[in-house]
Amino acid sequence: MHHKIITKKTLFIFLTTTLFSQYCFADKKVAEQIEPPQEIFDACVNKSPGDMCSYTDNLNKTMTGKCTKDTRVVVCISEPEVHKE
């Protein structure tokens, strides 16, 4: 009987550890997905905040915007698209 209790505890610890590690790796994948693209940084190299900028996004679409000062760097923030009806 004592052997079954140890087995259940071991199984519980194993499952808990496995689920926790999957959660950690999933969280890392999410963090990688939300990291800003390098293109928004490159578009404002040698430019000042307020200067016009453009870059090509991951869908091969040209985005235009203004260089904006972030906490440490100047990045290209695209202007929202205006849909004409």
C-alpha cells in the first residue's frame, strides 16, 4: 500500500513538472512573437523623432509612418490606415 502512495506522488510530481515546463516554453514562444521587427528600428537609423520613415512588413507591404522616440531608441511607428468608402 505504501508503494502505491509513492507512485501516485511521483506521478503527480512528474505531471506537474511536465505541465509547468510546457507552460514556460509556450510563454517563451509568445514573447518571441511579440518582439518588434528589426525593420522598425532600421527605418529610423540616422533620423530624428518626427522624421518620416517607411519599412516593408512581414507581408511584404510598405508601411509609412514617423520616427518616434521610445524609451531608448527611435523607431518607425506606422500611421493607421484610413479606409475610404
